Amino acid sequence: MTSPMISLVLTTVTASYGVEVSAQELADKLQDPASAAAFDAPTFAFFSEVSPGLQAEFIEEMGVSKAAAVVVATLFSEAAGYELPLAART
């Protein structure tokens, strides 16, 4: 059974783009710099549309490496041209 928090995150990251992604698929993408290189829409939506608190809960619950997610968020932030909450402050 999926937790309400995970359901909310998945709804947020897929609603605008009409794509399906599982919690595990999203967790994997959050740690993979290739997601930023491909400008993967659900991954970008996670970093830009999901609140920082929900991001932290999802990262913890799914066992995502926060350090790796910060790297990917930073790559997305650089590509988008504006700072995303999880991106490293440089």
C-alpha cells in the first residue's frame, strides 16, 4: 500500500505531464544525473513543484541518497536558470 505522502508526490509529478512513474522509478531518477541531462519532466517537477518538506519525506522514505539528489537538483537548477530548493547553494 502506498502512503498518502507518496501518492501526493506522484500525483504532483505526473499530473502536468501525463506520464506514469512509480515511486521507485522516481527515487532512482532523483539520484541519476542522466535525468537532468534528459530534462526528465517528472524529476524536474519533483524538484520544482513538490514542497521542500515533502521532498525531504519522500527522499527519506524511499532511501534516496540526499547527496545524490542535491547533485541532480543542482543540475536541473542550472539548466532551468533559477534556484531550486534542494539545489546546492553555490
